Amino acid sequence: MVTEQHSEVPAAAQSYWVVIPAYNEAHTVRDVALRARKQCPHVIVVDDGSTDGTAEVLAGLDVTVLRSEKNLGKAGSLCRGFEQALAGGAAGVITLDADGQHAPEEISLFIKRSLDDPSAFLIGARRREQRKTSFWRYGANRVADFWVGWAAGAPVEDSQSGFRLYPAALLRAVDVPHERSRSFVFESEILIEAARRAMVIRNVPIAVTPRSGPCPSHFRPVLDIVKITRMVAWKILSRGLCPRELWRTLRGDRFDSAGNPLLNIHDNALLVDKQKKERRERVRSR
């Protein structure tokens, strides 16, 4: 089979794999996969039982296509891609959506950050003005951010972002349910589990563009946020309401002085503890 030629990818990208879950994204997935392949030599597209020819439009590209005969949901597709990447020796797995909202050229930002801190779980966070393009979606996402932050123990910005880098150690250590009914719960739950294992979670500021394909977003702001909130509520209740984590979430800064979103859960927790210690010392010195 003849494949399209690609420019040489950076040497640093050799240890990373890209996983792109796709469901009925024939209009955009080829361009996304082609651009991702220019950034990383290992690209997996998981066609989640699409009926619009998503797998067929990828013909000729030097990427791995995993085809599911029935729709598994986003969580199932991600896990299928993770298994393939880990079997191939991936040091980290980068995920991005197939609908064209994420810029594959920003994959290099994640790889560069991961090389500096290989154990960090990296979340691509949009600036707040970009997230406000849809009032209802923004509101639903902010609700999810609050609940996920409470369970995780520090403020979370853009908890629903699908542009991420999962270190291989995290994927091997965490077993999160990924059945179809938990499609959009998975990404929130694995974030919480990573934080509870004291894994460092950091931001990578990203850009985002509106969906360019005819297919609407598969994320349902009301139903999926209800599912996420229910999952988070159980995690909080099972630990006695986590009052310390709630305090950190309410007190933590979400943006730095330049207006960039922050998601340094480990660092934020340490900062809050440091600030409390300094306040106690000031009180004693009076």
C-alpha cells in the first residue's frame, strides 16, 4: 500500500505515542491524523464503530487504525489505544480529539514539557476567554472543574480537556472503569486518581478552534456532567467529605499573573500548606 510521505519527526518524539479516538469524524480525522504524524512517529486512530467512513478516509496514511465494530464510547476507545501504545513501549501517550478543535502542532509542547518532567500528567488547558464561546458548555465545565478539584484536592482548570499527555507509569498504575456508560467520566476519574496518588499534574496552555465538521460534539453538557458529578460525589463521600481538599479548592489560584491557567495540583497543595504555615508563624511572632 502506498503511504503519504511525512517530514522527519523530532527525535524526542520517538518514545511517545498519540491516540486519537474518533466517532463519525470522517470530515476532519484525516487532517488531524496527518498533522499529528508530522509531530510523532506513532499515531493510533481508534475508530469507535463509526458509520460515516471514518476508517476509510485514513487509507494511505502511515498511522495505525484500530476499528471497533460497535461503539465503545470515548473511554473504551482511549483504553484500547493505551493498550496498543503501552505494548509498543510508549513512555507517554498523548491524546487529542479528532474533530479539529485541537492543534496537532501543539503536541511538541507536551513532549517538551514531559521530557523535563517524565512523571508529570499533563492537561491541555484553554484560556478562559476561549472556553466562554458557549455559555451552557462553559457553565457545565466549570461545575465539573469544581467537583473534580474538590475530589482531587486542588483547583482544576479545564478538567474536561481531551488534549493530554498520560505518562506510562500512570496508565499502568491506575485501573479506572471504562465501559460505554462512563465515556466522559473516565477522563475526570483518572485525573482524580492520579492526584490521590500524589502524581504531579501540570498545565500546558493550548489554543482551541471551533469544530469544523458537520457532526456535533458527543459531549452532552447536562447528562455527562451529572454522571461526572455522581462519580465525584461518591469519591468525596467515601472519604468523609474531604474538607481539607474543599478548602484548597476554594482558596487556590486558578490563573497566574499573566492570565495563564494553572493545574499544578501537587504544587498548589504544597503552596497552600506553606501559606498556612507562614500565617501560623506570623501569629506566633506577634
